Amino acid sequence: MRSVSEPFPADASSGTGTDLRVIRTDRLQLVPYTTAHARRLLDGDPHDDTWAPGYPTDDELDVARMYLSLIRSHGDPTPFAPYVIRLDRDERAIGGFGFFGPPDDDGFVEFG
């Protein structure tokens, strides 16, 4: 498996004003959440995004709510924020991945 990080332009509603990072493997992309993505999930409307059947799951909707709440309270947690898992071949969203916070004092992170 190869892993490459490349610049990913933040959408205007992300509020970061900086590039985000996409992590690529041979088959997948891990794309950092943006506020626009979280809102699309909660609206149930992909707009111009492509979602696989069954996406988003109820868990993913919970993550979107938590993410927007975290943004309001503490600012953007990127890079230790949720990520959308996309198929590399067609960029369909198929799931999510996220951290439970930044590294602890020993440098360990928890993710799921």
C-alpha cells in the first residue's frame, strides 16, 4: 500500500483558509471533512458530491453533528478531525474515519 499526501483545497465554507490534506492509497482517498460536507450529510443531499448506496450511515451523521459542534466551540480540528473515505476510481464517498483527538503526551492517537 502506498500513502501519499497531497494538497486539497478547502471549500469556502470550511473556514480554514488553508489547504487540507488528502491521504491516498492504491484504492482509497481519505479526505478531511469540511463544514460544507458535514452540512450536506445532515441535509441528506449530496449536491454535486457522489455517495455510494448506504452512505451516509447513522454513525456518520452523528460524526457530522459532533464535527460542526466542535468547529463552533473550538475551531477546526484538522488534521485530527473526521475524514471521508472515498473510492479512488470514482471518488464515491463510502464511509468515514476519524480521530478521537490529537496525540496524547506520549504521542499516541486513537482513531476509528
